[in-house]
Amino acid sequence: MLLDTNIVSYLFKRDSRAEAYLPHFQGQRLHLSFMTVAEIYRWPFERNWSEPRKQALELFLRSHFTVLRFDNDLAWTWAELVGQKMRGQPMSVADSWIAATALQHQMPLVTHNARHFFGVPGLTVITEA
């Protein structure tokens, strides 16, 4: 299963909202889109984190998740998705890459912001919001 950025945030910060998602993770390999990792790597720069906190974030990501990287097949999936979405409800660039990653790898997407992914054909969304 693929986790959206907000779910990773809840887990890292030990936010109580993460608890509702834990049963979904039992026996599952947890994956992140390269885009989620990029969004998360912004946090230390935006919030002026200390070096130990940056290292804790890096260790957390490396020890809990497999990152699904960019490739040409993913680019085609993204382009098709964005082309379809441009005819309907718009989607942020980050969310479109995350959705395309889930579609390309045929994984459900776990998110607390299901409305961001409304109307994506073929996308299975898991939410507790």
C-alpha cells in the first residue's frame, strides 16, 4: 500500500490520527512515492530543524518504508492522469504524482485527504477521515 504525505506526517509526529490507520498496515509492506519523500524533505528547511531531528526523520523513513522511484512508465501514467483530470476537477502536482504512483504499482492509497483524490479512475483510496 502507498501512504500519502499526511499519513507519514501523523506517524512521524505520533499524532493521534495515525491510530485509526494502524489496523490497515498489519501484514502490509508500506510504500512511499518519490513525491511524498520530496515533500517530507522540505520540512526541515521550512521549519529550521536541528541536525538530530533531520537524522531522526531520515532514519524513520528508511526503516519503515520502501520508496517507489520515478521512471518513464510512471511519467506516462502521470501524464495520462493529468490529461484526464485537466478535463475535470484539478489536482495539485504533488497529489497527481502520488496518485499516479499508486496506479502504476496497483496499490491502494492511504490518505486522510480523500477529497484530494476524488474522481481518479481506478484509484482505490483508504481513509479514516
